[in-house]
Amino acid sequence: MDTQIFNLKLSVYATSLYILLTELAASGVRPTREEIAGRFAAGREDTDIALQDLLVRRVIYASDPGGDVPLSYHPNPASLWILP
């Protein structure tokens, strides 16, 4: 986890979701929507907003393997983030 996340002034949900995604990735768990929902205390709407905030700022990216395999979300290095 890159501590620069705290400098972005994101919502608590977005910051928490970033921390969760980095932990899932480090643990070798594919961070799909289903995996996130099972571990994240926010409701679906708040989770969707947090994901969108992270995607817009390029803090994370979505990976689409195609077929029936769901999207997964992965952290980008801080050098790719869009700062405020």
C-alpha cells in the first residue's frame, strides 16, 4: 500500500477500498466485485462510487479477461495517479 493515498483527499470509502484492493492483490486473491463485496462494509452504491473515484484518479485499473470471467480491480503505482 502506498501511503500517498492519504494525500489524495478521497472519501473514507475510496481510501478504505484502495487499502482492501492492495491487500487482496498482495494475498494473491483476484479482486473481483464479488471478493470486494464479501470483505467491504459499504453498500453497493457506496462501493460503486468509491470504485469510480479510484478509477477516475487512476489509482486502480480494471482488468477484463473476457468471457465469463468477471472484471478485477488492481492498484496502479502512485506515479500513474492523477493528483488533485
